[in-house]
Amino acid sequence: TCPTLLAQARLVTTDLPAALGFTATAWLAWRWLSAPSWRRALATGAALGAALLFKFSCMLLAPIIVGLAAIAVAAGHVNVKRAASGVVLIAATAYITLWAGYGFRFAASPDPGYVLEWHDLEADFPLSPALVFARGHRLFPEAYLFGFAYAQSQSAGRVAFLDGEQSLAGWYRYFPEAFFFKTPLAFTALALWLLAAGVIRARGKSFDGWCVALPPLGFAAVAILSRFNIGQRHLTPLYPFL
């Protein structure tokens, strides 16, 4: 019944799938860290790979999983060796899943006459050394790398609108304002109340609490710092956690 999810569910965009990928991967990571097994690590890796196929912003799940594993080690839920081996298995499974999504083919199209417009993209936006290296060594499918580079180029100079103003740089306050303006006040109040109650009750030491809190906190922080201000829909992955 959340207006944000209802509004986005009827649109053919990547935002609802990204919310699903973010939630499913975080939930499966919590299950893996609560009772480690190779099957649960494989499931987490498959979900991570699917999330990476859904939307580029789901790359944030990789450091989040590592962070949750570090918290689990600190809390005594799992030892360092088992956590590290699980992270490696998750990464390998996600990598294979990503390639499977592109048919294990590097070229964007099986038609040799189809060529991606790398030269036009590079003329407007310099590629990062990591991206150039990954493309040169075919570490990821070409279409995935091109899509990522294109998304980066678009985020570097998009016109944003807020409070009667336009900007190419964006604002740090954009997403907080968009969230509070477009989310029911009752939902926001309940979310803040429950967050405060959880922190007070567990004193910040609850492993389960961090598994719920870290993914949306990390996602929100990156969204605000990126200043890629083209719509509140980019905050969709936050709502299932809240």
C-alpha cells in the first residue's frame, strides 16, 4: 500500500527489480551468516548476480556483504576463515550468474556487424582505468561494461530540479526532501520510531539489527553523496527494509 511502490510497480523500469534484488540478497546474506553453509552462500551469490543484472546501483551490495561478514565475525557468529571462504564463494557465484545473464558471450551481439559506440562515449566522458582494464581483458560482458560507462556519463551532467531551482551538480538535500515529501507521514513516523526503539533496546549490538539497517543506510548514504538527482524512484530499495 506504499504510494511509492504502487507508483513504480506499473512502470517498466529497473527500480522495482532493484528493490527485489537488494532485499533478497540482504536476506539471504543474513541467513548465510546466521547459520553458514555452502548452499546458503551459493544462494546469496545467485541473488547478488541477479541483482547486478537488474541495476548497476546493486553493486553496493558487494561491500555491504563484506561489511555484514565483518560484523558477524566481530559478534562471534562465524570465524574469519569461514566468513572469508563464504565471501569468495558468493563472489564467484555472482560472477558466473552475471555472465550467464549475457549468455556467456563477451560481444554485445552475436552479429559481428553490430558495434557499440565506445568512441562516441569516450569522446564525451573519459573512461576510468579500471573500466578500460576490464574491457581490455574481457573480465565482464561488453554490454554490461558499456551500460555501466554510459550510466556514469549520464550521472556526471544531468539537469536536476528541486524547489524551483535547476542544477547540473545536484543537491545533498535532494533525496532526503524527496523521501519526506513523497512518503506518507505515518509511515515515516513509524519507521523512525521503530529504528530508535531498536537502537535503544539493542544498544547497537544486535547482529540481526545491523543486517536490517546496514543495507539501507549504505544505499541512502551513497545516493545522497552521488547527487544524481533525477527522481525519488532511485530510493525504492529502501522501502522494503523500512
